[in-house]
Amino acid sequence: MEKHLPLEPEALYRTCETDLLPFRTTETLEPFTGFFGQERALEAMEFGIGMQRPGYNLFVMGNPHTGRFSFATVNLKGVAKKQHKPSDWCYLNNLTDARYPKVLKLPAGKAGRFRRDLDHLFDNILTELPAAFESPGYQRLKGRIERDFNRRYDQAIEEIEARGRECSIAVYRDSGQIGFTPVANGQAMDEAQFSALPEEERETFQRNIAELEDLLNDNLTELPKWRREAAEQMRELERDTARQAVSPLIQGVKEKYTNLSGVPAMLDQVERDLIKNGAELVAEGVMETKTDAMRRAWLEENYGLNLLVDNDKTKGAPVVFEAHPSYDNLFGRIEYTSEMGAMVTNYQLIRAGALHRANGGYLVLEAEKLLEQPFVYSALKRALKAHEIRIENPVSEYTGVNTITLNPEPVPLNVKIVLIGGRDTYYLLQELDHDFEKMFRVVVDFDEDVARSAQSIRHYARLMKTLAAEEKLAPLTREGVARLVEHSSRLAQDQELLSAHIGELVDLLCEADYRRREKKDEYINAIHVEHALAAKERRTGRLAQKILDGIVNETVLIDTEGEAVGKSNGLTVLQVGDVSFGTPARITATVHPGNRGIVDIEREVTLGQPIHSKGVLILSGYLGHRYAKDFPLSLSASIAMEQSYGYIDGDSASLAEICTLISALTHIPILQQYALTGSINQYGEVQAIGGVNEKIEGFFRLCSTRVLNGKQGVIIPKANVRNLMLKREVVEAVEAGRFRVYAVATVDECLEILTGKPAGRVKADGQFTQRSIGAQVVKRLREIAKAKA
């Protein structure tokens, strides 16, 4: 049997040579500009920003803590500051129908100046308009209209009075009413006197009064016409007076903004409405006395400017990040005030949303938060398709309860949306929403890791300097940077890569600086980084310690010496939040005659997840292909991961399961000093698995807690050797010959290490070499097949 040698210590950890870091501390380095290892994302970002066509919105895709948000905002701001300022947006009162406010677009910075000019205009109107209505000229003309009306009225009454005197009948006026009464000796008769008159005289009086009433009616037929004419003359006088006061003031403002589209037309409307309603503004009501503040509020409410978006101080195009993309925060809202128990609103209570503020620029949103909000995603799609922002109440169409509200004119929309989200979110939207790909045509895919080269290590050192400066931390020594490079490779789970998770790096730097301050050192060095990593592991290691204690106390049965049939030590990784750690798990197998095949107990009780079950099913394919080519494979076997009480997923136990099954089948014992991990295919080739460092360290921790006898070790797939970045204590134990790490490419190699026996090879006649594991497997499978028959 060919002797399998364990891996050399150099293969277990790739150190970062300080020769690659030509500096003493990071103080002397240039700051790092740009984004570490994100060339692909930069190219996509540049294309997405430069492509000024509808639908070319961006989705920045990657995991949290990779700096994707900073990447997006910094790139956007760099481009946006070179672009033109977008327009200001305002809402105006629709003087024709107040329920439909009008939108007004003005060049950047002009809206604020226009509003100030309107304020000044209102001040002048409040001065000039009341003065015009109080002027002697207005009062004289007003008096003439009233006198003309009264003269006509008096002339009509005088004729009646003259006729009445001829008939001894007096005409009197009482509260605007005209009445008639008989007269005797120059005195009006009372009821008693009138009753005492002879009947003939009474009838004469009554006949004469009736004739006078008919005459009065004839004379006053024109009275409504006279009143209308007087009222019209009065209105014309008020309009002329208001025009003389208001028009010169408005004309002065209009001349200032004559070249701005929409402003002259708006001022013309204001002028017409003020001329029409000017008298009402200054008139005192019977029930109300108007103060200057009330008049000013009336002018503001009717003719003011609701400045929705003011880009006066914006530098270039706006870049807006909306942290809470609710419907109102994104699309704006209409506010209400309470007046005498009723909810009322007007165009001045329209409020802008993030889309309004980002209009003409860029809006950055977190995809997951956007999708959490009801109605928002579909409304955003509608806005992008229609290229306009509508301010609506999305709930009203579902509740059936409608209040009287406004329907503002939509604001034209020209914005580039930048969604930041995880890969799962992107692929889910791509699958479920057919519009998504048309609207977010540019995906900015964030790399999780960067190739570890001499150049990238130097860039990494400059990145350390920049991050430390941003966080106001001490500079790093080159030994400290080297240790961070090594840890970054461990985070990337690859000796040839560096992790691009900048967020985790910043956290580690901050804690290392804290350890530096504790020791009162000047620079952050490798020891501080080491202490920071160890401290974090202690803080988050409660669960790992509990599991280890259970194994040491033999509550959980795991052997680390001796040998046993049908039992092996598998290696698992547990993930709890952001903490992952490895722990061994006992795998057992039993075999007996039957035709049930290989039964996965975890699957039978629904604890085994699909990938784990797939790994177990592959075992039958391997057994048949390797050992039962010329007879039917017939057996009943059960495989279980002992003392596991939760869901199990992944196929990394399939190497341990096949070795355990072969041990149970052949009664060849497995050395319990080994733990193993790896997945297999149907041809017995061992495939790579994840979490290899945590798995090895989990078994090492158990062995060192008991006693390291120099024989214990782990078996991993050969494909995982490049992923090894083991802790210092594991590497030192291997160097001292107290622990071993084997890498295997096939099931046979693994079996030879586990059992100390040759796996055997297939001879020309199709038989395995004698006294090999393969020969015993074939022999036992034939016996079971015959026993079943």
C-alpha cells in the first residue's frame, strides 16, 4: 500500500511576506483612491451613468459590508457634480379650479428669487390697493353712482307723493318699504279715525290708494334694472381702481421674468383675478374685520408660490439617498389642516418626495427596503414608464373612503434610479417581474474577493492607510498590514484571494486600534490584530464552547482514539448569525440483507435537506459502479448522523458516509483518531466543500482539549488545499508532529488512511487484488445478494 503523507505546514497557511510591503508604517503610503478590486463594477457603473436613455437604471448587486453603498454614492457624486443643475419645481393655485394645482418649472435658483419678488409684490399690493379704495377720487365716483341711483328712486317716489297729496293720501317709508295712509287736517289718520269716516269716503280713499300702488309699481318697474346698472357701475369702478393700483406693480415683476416660460401667463392670471377680487380683499365684512395679516394670508393662499424643489444651492445634478422609501417619502404627499373640525388642504400643502428632489439627477434606494413598503415598487415602475411623478393617495382606491383632496398636475420625471441590493433580491425580481429587466438594464456586480498578488497586496496596504485615516485610527506597521492580508485570505476562504468585505475590515481595524490604546503603543501591529481577532472569537464563542463541553463530558459521543466498525467522525459547520464554527459529528451505518437500498435516517424523519439527501443517494451509484458491475446490488443499509436534532444540509458528509458504510459492510474498523469531510461523485472522486478551516479547527479544538497524541488528524478533499488558512495553533501543532492534515482525491485514498489497509485495485480479470478492502466489499455484497435470494 502506498503510504499517504500528511500535508506540510507550509500548505496549511499562506503567510504574507513583509518583503512585499516596502514601508515601515502606512504613514508614508499614498492614500488609496477608487474601490479595491472592483474593476468590473466600475466599468458597469460608468456605462450605466453615461447611458442617457430610458430603462438604463442601475442595480448594484452584492453582499452587505462590501462597500457597495459607498461605491455607488461616490461614483454618482463624482459624475453628478460635473453635470448641469436641474430645474426648480413649484406648484401654483389653479384660479379656475383650485382642486387641480398647476406645476411651474423654472431654471435652477430662479424659483426662490421669484418667490421673494412675489412676497415683495404682495407687500406693495397691501399698501397700494387699500389706499386706492380709500382715495378721494374713488370715494367721489362711488358717491356719484350711489347718488344717481338714489335720484332715480327719489324721482319715482316724488311723483307718487304729488299724486297722493291731491287725494289727501301721505306716502311714508319704513325699513325700505313704501306705504300709504289717509290724511285729515294735515295729520295721518289712525284706525279709529278712518273707521269713523262715512263708508263712501273710506271707499274713495281705498280706491285712490290702490291707484297709487299701481302707479308705484309702474314707476318702480325699472328699479331692479337701476340696481343692476348701479352694481355694474360699482364693479367697473372697483375693477378700474384695482387695475390702476395692481397693474403697474405686476407689470414691474412681469418685465423681470418676461423670458421665463409660464411666469408671464401666471402673472396675467394673478392680475386678472386681483382686479376682479381686489375690492373683496380690502372690504370690511359685517361679521369680520380684516387685519393686514389676514389679507396677507389671503394673497399667499391664492397667488403665492409653493416652492417644491429649490436647486439654487445644488452643486451639479442631485444625488439623493432615501433611507426610508415609503410612498409619501418617495412620491410626496398632500398635507391637511383642521378648520372647525373639517380637514382642508390647498396647493401650499403639497410636499415634495425624494423623486422630486432627485429629478434631473440620481436617486439611490435599498432594494430590500423598497420592496418592504406597500404600493411603492409598482408606483415607481409607473412613474418611470410614464416619465412623470403623480402625487396620489394609494390607499384610497382600496379603502373606498375618499376625502375632498387635490389632484396636482404631474411633474415631468427625468431621473436615474440606482437600486442597491443582494444577489437573491436581484434574481428574484428578475424572475417574478417581467418589467424589471427592461427598467434596470445595467447590473453592477460587486466582486466578493480579489486575486492576491504583489500589486493587490500593496493596494491593500494603501487601503488600510485610507480606512485608518477616515476612522481617525493610528497608522499600521507593515507586520500589522501583513497580518490583515492573511486574515483577508481567510475571510475569502482561499490562499490566492483577498476578501473585498471592507465593512468587516473596518470593524477589525477599529478593535485593533482599541487594543493598541490599551497597550499605549504608537502603531497598530500584528499583535494588536491578533488580540482583536481572539477577543472577537471569545465574545462569540459561547455556543461553540457549550458543544465542546458536551463532547468532553461525553454527553455527545465522539471518539478521538481507538477504532470502531461502522462509525466515523464527520466534520460540520454551524452558522449562528454572523458566527460560524466547526464541530465533529459521529456518523454511523448498519448493513443487513434486504432490498431497501441505503436508507438516510435524516431524510426519513424530514431533518435531511435536499442536498444532503442527494449526497446519500449518490452512495448507491458509487457502490454499484465500483463493486457490483457483474451482479445486482442488493442490500439494506441505514446511515445516520448521531445526536443531531436540527436540519442537516449539504453533501460534505458523503465521503464520511461511504467510508462508514464500507466499514459496516466489511467489518473493517475505522481509526477514530481521524475526522473527515468531503463530498463524492458516483465515480468516487472527492469534491471540494465549504468551511474547511472551521471544520479542521473544530476537531483540533476537541483533540487538544483531551490530549494530542500525535496520531489525530483530519482528512479533507485535495481540491480544498488552496482554501486552507488555519489558525496559528493548528499550524504549530502540525509542525510539532502532534496533529495531521491529509488531502485525498478519491474514496480509496481516504479508506486506506482510515483503516490502514490497502483499498485494492481492479485486475485485468475484473477482480480486486486479494486481501484488499475492495475484495472484501465485493465478497460481502455477493453474500448479501445470495442471502436475500
